[in-house]
Amino acid sequence: MNYTLLTSKSNERLKRIRKLEDRKQRHREKLFVFEGAHLLEEYVRAGYTPAEIFVCDDAVEKYGQLIESSGCPEVFVLPRDVY
């Protein structure tokens, strides 16, 4: 599992995630975003693997075990002010 720190609000990955707030964009890219550890837990329990996880730096320790068990190949860590 690869952890990458994102420190800029203008990061291209973050811009892409923000665009997914639009229903048409989600449909076009065939992607969606959900927020919250409980939804990640349910998603993983249903047998899915997230493509990417974005997590605040202050939540990595709290949810580290869940993140690790998700099998997600890329985890992006953001400071609270970037999130």
C-alpha cells in the first residue's frame, strides 16, 4: 500500500475528486465518492476494493487498520487545511 501526502488544494487528484460532486461527471467517469469510515467498512465488507482513499492526516492512525484491510493500492493523506 502506497501512502502519498498531498499538500496543495490545487492538486490534480483533488480537483478530479471535487468534479465528481456533479452527477454527470460521475456518470461520465464511472466513478463515485463516498465519505466516512463506516461507508468504507461496508464497501470492503461487500467485497469491493476502493481505487483510491483520501484521508486526513489526523485520521490515519485512528483508521489505519481499516485502510490497510481495504486492499486499496493508493492512499492519499491530506492535512486538515487542504481537505
